Amino acid sequence: MSERVPLISNEDAIDSPGIRTGRCVNYNKTVKTCEVLSWCPLEKIVDPRNPPLLAGAENFTVFIKNNICYPKLNFNKRNILPDINTYLAQCVFSHKTDPDCPIFRLKDIVREADEDFQTMAVHGGVMGVKQLLFGEMSTGETL
């Protein structure tokens, strides 16, 4: 009879983003865990998967919400207005048609950085978003 090995359940592994495969795998010599299919950048140059596992992720979106708060000045400003839900349900950022929309496609973020999404889908990468605010903070004008 084999020795029972403790199992870390999916519920216990809350910091494991990805799709659960249903397989139980070794976490270490004494603990098993539920396998999660996820993506990490390649650490060595190897023959990458073709097509890339996340090739279709270029149309995934990122919702960027911000809040500026200066409590001592009684100032609070955010980029999402209370009555904007209908607009958010249908907008995707575009310099030409929707410059105020806080929802961005991954491929557009990568393109703005002069990179290629499909290359990044294969080899990985790290992106940062830097937000510049323009406008008069002392008025009700949108930032």
C-alpha cells in the first residue's frame, strides 16, 4: 500500500492563475498539487510552440482604472464616472474614436511600445503602463 501524500487543492492555491487541467502533480517530495495550465516567458531559447499558446490573447483587454486623492485638500478625481457603465460595455480605446475609453487591447498596448504581439506571445515579455494626466485638477474637467 502506498503512502498518502498531502494535496494542495485548487481552492488552497489561490495564487495559481490559469486553467486547471484536473491532473494531480508533485509540488515537492511530500506535497502534490492540482496542475494549472498557464504561461510564462521562455527562459531558454528552444523551439517554441507554433502557433503560440496565447496567439489569440492579442484581443484580450485590460481595464485601467485610476483614482487621484489628496485628502488634506479634499480632492478626489477618478477616470470612471458613476454614469459611464453603458459606455464601458461597448468601448475599446482608440486614439481616433475612443480616446477616453479606459479599456485597452493587449495587441494595441504592445504595438504602442513598438513591439510585436506574436513574438511576445512566443518569447514572453514584461510591459509597464505609464499614465500621464493632463488637465486642471482644481476644476471638474476630465483628466
